[in-house]
Amino acid sequence: MSDSTDTQKRVVFDFEIDFSNGGGLQGQEFRLDIEGADISDAELADYIVDDMRLLMVGAVRILNKRIIEEAHKRTA
């Protein structure tokens, strides 16, 4: 069992999503837990679109991506 001080890998990034029917969505300093030491931009884009259940997605841009290690801030 892990406690709240365990560190794990996270990816911190900005993103821009364009919708094919107009409009867009942006996120800054977005954080996701990752398995392993890295994640590709394409994997991040797919994850965001799937997790948010977005439809009519045109382009997805991943910007300012970096991998960090930090402790979980919420309890299990």
C-alpha cells in the first residue's frame, strides 16, 4: 500500500484543441499521471479527447510538455 508521500511520474503540458465544426478548447499546466518515463504527444492527444469524450475534434496541439516527479496531493 502506498501513502500520500509516494512520488510518481506526471506529465505537465498545455494543449489546444480545434473542433471541426468551429470553436476550440485550451488547457494550461494540465497534469496527468503516467506509467513509465515518457508519453508521446499523440498518446496525450488521444487521452484528452477520449477522457473528455470530445466529438468533432480537428487538430490537437500539445505544447510545453515536461515530465516531473511529485507526490500525490490527494488521499487514496
